[in-house]
Amino acid sequence: MSEAVLSFEGARERFADELERRLHAAIVGEGVLFDAARYHLETGGKRLRALLPPWLAHNLGGHAEDALDLGVALELVHNGTLVHDDLQDGDVQRRGRPTVWSRYGMPQAVNVGTALLLLGIAQVLRSAVGPRVIADVNLAILRVVEGQALEFELSLDPHPTPDKWRRMAEGKTGALFGACFLAGARAAGRDDEDCDAMQALGRELGVFFQLQDDLLDLVGDKGREVPATDIAEGKISWPVAWVAERAAPLERERLMAIVRAPRAETSRAMVTEALAILDATGALAACAQATAAMAERLEHAPLAHAMPGLVARVLAPVAHAIP
Amino acid sequence: MSEAVLSFEGARERFADELERRLHAAIVGEGVLFDAARYHLETGGKRLRALLPPWLAHNLGGHAEDALDLGVALELVHNGTLVHDDLQDGDVQRRGRPTVWSRYGMPQAVNVGTALLLLGIAQVLRSAVGPRVIADVNLAILRVVEGQALEFELSLDPHPTPDKWRRMAEGKTGALFGACFLAGARAAGRDDEDCDAMQALGRELGVFFQLQDDLLDLVGDKGREVPATDIAEGKISWPVAWVAERAAPLERERLMAIVRAPRAETSRAMVTEALAILDATGALAACAQATAAMAERLEHAPLAHAMPGLVARVLAPVAHAIP
């Protein structure tokens, strides 16, 4: 191994500036398309997908530098999906600024999201490891798009279940995390078996991340107000899917009626009622338990030593709600 | 050379069925995303981008079979851009059937268009020649998206010109034709110089194709009614850009007012008036002349022997309007 294991914070300190520099350098064109892409990138974000490949490459015994461009590539891809996602969900703000579609219009948002995906693919191809990961990265992006399609299907499905939720989350969130983990392993020169195991680990981490996100929306960050925007937006989160499958008809039907009411017609009182149903039926407790069980499994996965502290980090915002 | 030069019709007879089979086989998934992608493909089309790579590969001395998957890939990409284009333009019908967005909704149309692009990239990567063309193909798709962005910019530009129109057309239509020509040359094992020349030739053919399309919209196919839908849709076609740059203020301002009026408020009388302005100012004649001059240049390009009859074929629908 080239150096001692790096913590997530250590990796961020070492690579965040360089990743940010390369991220902006990757958007090379002029005109409205590239201006809008830069505008979107400036809304910021955790840049988690950018950091994962170099961090993991280092901790798997390789050189982080070999995975910097792959990190940049996957962060560009992630941001492309966000631009499309904001448009599809009708979200007018992201981190306090107008989203691309609400500022530049629907047609340009379609273009900008697609352009960021293509810039990401171009960045993969520029990397020395690129030829060995491009087919998997491309397939992962297709899985993300499929996950987004499944999310809309699920929101109209008369019988949502946690299994259907998982299939959606494996695509929407898991596929790109899987690609980040695979990129780190390939850059570190690991064999196919390790690469497959890392990709599977990343995919599971993505599902775990989404499960935490669903729970967070309902129980809130410590000290933060509970917004439960997923309920107003009509999203089938894991706890809602749990109620839809397991709860008694009365609770199930009332919750689904609230979730599926148009956003503008969902009152604060209805959201409070939905939260009460999720609590009383045991859906919140089941979600907290599923989250804890998943964290436990991830911590003990064979290659989990490459991501020290990451599970706890993902868990932190909802830790207060976990038994 | 493996065999005598093939005509376009000869190539179509030989490869069309196999291309169609592979095109459908390339859409492998289940669920609404892939159902909608198949639905779109079934609207048909000329499959010109599919046929170009094998046809050109053959006529450049290679084996057409080596370029079949590249043709399928570029046809998938083209169809992805059409799905996005129909959404962006608000077109509710394509070849007499509801467009993807009008049948499946905006969010799924964003997904379906993106998925077709990614399936196209996957198909390039499956081809033996794939690694040698993937970066150029990916860049070409980015240029198409940039061209679509420029088209919207041009529709709002206070000073459209034929030069700005050309830049837009080089992206929107030229880039993918360029990729088709490059794919054919690479599959035939041609050297970098020939590949570059073929890509440039394809790009020019794409601009020529778009110029013909703009003219066709105004002068109509022989025996067909003249719809001039571009004017109602607010598109800055080449003749409109010519008037905006060259005509006297009175004609210029009246034409732009008609072109920029909302689609629903553009009466048949206004379209007739716009056509009269395009005729009286000499824009139609200039467009016909530019088309003829471009055809002449393309016919005499160094590698034009690889595409026998293609220029005449593109010209056929507007030939009656060419001096």
C-alpha cells in the first residue's frame, strides 16, 4: 500500500480543491449551454461522487491521482441527473437559487442535463483508466435514468412495496455510487473480483444513502424543523411503501390519499396526519431498524476497510432516530 | 476494394432488414422506459444514420458488416435527440402518432431521450471499432445538444444571420452526419487523414441536408401542399436569417414579427405574407442558389465517390425550386 489509510476528511482536505478546479475546467464551451452548466455547478453540493474514486483508490493501495478525473466525471454525471431531476419534479429552487429549468426554461434544462452527462463521459474517456470503465459507467448512467423512470412509475403504482422501492433506489442512487466504487478499484489496479465486489458495495451504499434520505425527510435533522417534503411531493419513500404493503386498509388508504393529493392541495395538517400514520403503524420504526441493519451489514462487508467512517457519516443526520 | 461500389438503394436493400433487427435488439430492458423507447422507434423514419456507416465502409474498401453496429448506435442516438426535440418544440405528433412526451408525459420523455443516447453509446462500445470512435461519437452528440441550444438562442436573437444559422446547423444536424461518415471510414480501416476528411464531408452533408430541409418547408415537395410550419413555429430557417441580415428594415421587421408571434396566434394569412416577403426580398432565390452551390461542392469533394447519388437524393424534394 502506497500510504496509510486515509479518512474521508483527510481525503477531502487533500483533494477537494483540485477536484473543484478540474470540475470547472471540464466545462470548456461557450454560449448558453455551457453558461447554464456552470451556473448549475456553482450551486455547490457535497461533491461526494467526485471524492469517492480517489479516496477509495488510495485506500485500496493505488494512487488517488489516477482516479481524480474519474471522480470529476462521475460528479458531472451526477449533476446532469440533478438538472433533469429538478425539471421532472418541478423544483424551482436548489440550495436557495433558481434551478436551471426555472431560470433558462425547460428546453435548455433538457440540453444542460444531457450535456453534463456527455461531458462526464468525455472526462472518463480522457482518463488513463477510462477504456477499462467506460462501458460500466455508461451502463450505470442508464440504470440511473431507469431508476428515475421507475420512481415515476412507483408514484402511480396502486401497490407500492419496499421491494419495488429497492429496485428503484438501486438504479436512481445505487448505480452511480456503484460506478464510483468500481472506478476507485479499477484505478487501484484491483482484479475483476475485487472490482465487482466494490461495485456491489457502492450500490448497496447508494441504497443505504437513499434509505437514510427517506428517513431524514420524515424525522428531520437534530435541531432542524421537519419538512416531510416527500409526502407533499407525492414521492413513494421507503416508509410509505412499507405502509402500502403492510398496514391495515384504513391507514394505508388514508396515507396514499394524502401522498397522492396534488402538491398544491396538500395542507400542513394533511402532512402531520401522514406523519402520525407512519408513526402509529410502525413504519418509521421499521425504517429506522432497516437503516440500522443495513449500516451493520455495510460496516462488515469484506472491502469496507476502504471506506472508514463513511457509513457513520451517512448515518449521522438520522442517528438520533435510530434505536 | 472488396467489391464494386454500392448504390444507396443497393445498400438499403442489402442491410435495411438487418439494421432494423439490431436496432430493436439494442433496446433490451423492461418497464416503461424501454417500452416508451420501443414505442418511439416504431414511429419509423428513414434510418439514414443507420445505413450510412455500413454503406460508406463498403464503398471505402472495407466490410459493411464491421460498421452495422455503429450504424445502429448512431440511429439510436439520432432517435434520442428526436424524443428530446419533440418535447422541446412542443410537437404533439410525429408521423401521425402521439410523440413520447405527449403520450408518456414530460418527465418520461426526458428519460427516454437520454436512455436512447446511452443505448447508442453502449452499442458503439460493443462494436469492435468502438474504442477508436467512442470519443468522437460522444463529442458529436455534445455538438448536437449544443446545436439544439443554439437553435433556441437563435430564435431569441435580435440579429440572426446565415453565419449563426450555419453554426447551429453544423451542430444540430452536421455533427451526427459527421460521426456517421467517420464511423464508416474507421470501420474501413482508413488512415486518420481520410477519417478527418470523411468526418468533415459528413458534417457538410448535414448542413446541406438542413438547408434543403429549410427550403423544403417553404417551397414544398412537388405536388404537396406548402405548410411552412417553421414560420408558425418561430424557427429561424436559413431564408429567414438571410432576410434578417440583408433585407430592408420594413420587410425585415415585418417578417420577424410574424416568425416570433406565438404559434397559436400565427394565422394562415400571416404565413402567406411571410412567404411573400421571403419571395420578394430574394431570400428564397438566395436559398435555392446556396443549396445548388453546396450540392456542386459536395459532388466534387475528394471522397465523394464513397456516397454515389446521395447529394442528388437529398436534393430531390427541392429540385423543382432550384434554378
